[in-house]
Amino acid sequence: MRVLADGRLHSGTSLANGLGVTRSAIWKQIGGLRRLGLEVDTRAARGYCLGRPLELLDARHIRASLATECQASCDDLQVVWVVDSTSSLLARLPPPEPGKWRAVLAEYQTGGRGRHGRRWHSAFGSGLCLSLAVGFGEAPRDLPTLSLAAGIGVVRALEAMGARGLSVKWPNDVLFDQAKLAGVLVEVDGDSRGPLRVIVGMGLNLFLPTHLSQSIAAEGGLQPGALEAALPGRTRVARNDLAALLISTLWRILRDFPQSGFGPMVDEWRAHDALAGRAVRIHGGGDTVTGIAAGIGADGSLLVDTPGRRVAVFNGDVTLRGEP
Ligand code: BTN
């Protein structure tokens, strides 16, 4: 895989010689890469090449590119090629000490988990699958709003990379041109008063191979989009730099959260609101609310104008009316 990452053509013989295996073993490995969603072209009698070059994730590169204060609080940062889910892996590891963090990134997840029991689909190297665990000695008072704050963290990092025109769909889907680039799953475990651990799992599409768009579309929910479309000149993304920026930005928000809460981010969230003024339906807890989205409350709730009254929604899956 490392050899093919340059996107150039490599003959079966040179790959076999380089790895000290047979050409048929190479052929099997190529089949394995395709099953992980990688597009590997076969050029008859000439060899194999990736559909596009791939910058593989590198824990040392990411660690060295972190903001200084973030680096100092790192308990552990791992890059794995294949895992069931980066968030599930973190949940199996011991929690970080209060004030410290631990992160896992994967090139491919066999069982990526989304909100509301959905799956998160990605192809090997097509995006970022990142989970960040932090330890809190005491439960932050605004804990339910942490999920919205994490969405803002993703927007800040993507904007710092040059992305423009991003919006947020309550509570934390990051969109460009109405298509979903990134989703965030926040999970909390431990004692409800503390100490507790928060795991922020973020999935981001950098580009979208056709077969991936199809599996995501089959899952229902929003149409998928890719970060590359939101960057000026449709630039290729430096994956390791972006991973470091996301970790540094999310870490800063999580570190400050017990003191600051979501309050300082409310205006920023409202400025990126993808739903305000739109006809929505929210399913959750056996209830359905239908109305016009009217922004968010300071407590992170979604405000919805229904016939006769304004309702604050704290939990649920939002669809735009007129969409499935
Ligand atoms: C959503 O939009 O429903 C949230 C998707 C969150 C996906 C990420 S990918 C990294 C981490 N590991 C998982 O299994 N899920 C999150």
C-alpha cells in the first residue's frame, strides 16, 4: 500500500520483488485493498496504480504539527489502518487523566458508527475518521451542548484550511452546498457527576469515490459532500496537517468547555445555521415536531415555530420537509 500511495504505475513484478512475495500474492492484496474501498486501476500487462495519490496518515507527522499546548496534554495518539470504529477502540482503552487527551485515527472503519444508530461509511483514505477522548474531573454544566460545540470546532478547523460557505445542521452536521461533509458523534461515559470521559468521534469526507456516495445514500439522511469541493481551486487536502488542526481545535474547545460552556459559541453557531427559516420535521423519543426552524437557544436546543407556539427541541433527527 505504501508503495502504491504515490499514485504511479507499479508493475506486478516490481511490487512482488519489493515485498518478496509472488505476483499472485500481490494480486490477492490488490483485491483486499479494493474491498476496503480503494480504487486501484489495473493496466493490462503493465501493472497497478491508485485512482489518485494518497497521503497516508502518519502519527509522528500529526503529533509534530499539533498546537504546542495540545501537544503537551497528549496521552496517546494512534493511527491504525483498519479498525471497527475509532470511537469504539478509544472506549476500550483506559480513559485519559483529567486534563489529558487520547486520539485514534483510522484509514478505514469496518463498523463506523453515526448518530441515531446510522452507520458512517468511508473508503480507505478517502477522508478522516478521528476520535478524541478527554477526561473531565467533574461533569461540565453545559454537557449536552458539547455536541454543538464540537461541530463548531470542525467548522473552525475547516475554515482555517480555507473552506468557505460551510454551514451547520443542528446539532452538528457540517455542510457545504446542502451536502454533508462531516458528522460528529459525542459519547459520554463515567459517573454523571464526574469523573467522566467524553469521546468526540468525527467523520469527514475529503473526496467521494462513486461507490462510497452510493453506500452513503443507501443509508438515508443527507446527501454526502466532499471537503475538496469547498476549498478554493478544489485543492487536494494535506490529510496529516488537517488531522493535527482538527485535534488542536477540538482539544482547545474541550479543554475550555468546563469554564466557558457553549455560550461564547452561540453566535458563531447561529451564523452558520443551515436550517433557520426552513421547514423541518424532527423525529425523536416517539414524538414528531413539524414547523419552521427558528435558530437555536442558548441551551443548544433547536427552536421550531409550530402552529401556535415555539417549541424547543433537545433531541432528535431533523429532516428538511420535502426530503425523505
Ligand atoms: C453522524 O453524522 O451521524 C456522526 C458520524 C460520526 C462518524 C465518526 S468516524 C470516527 C468515529 N468513529 C465512529 O465509529 N464514528 C465516528
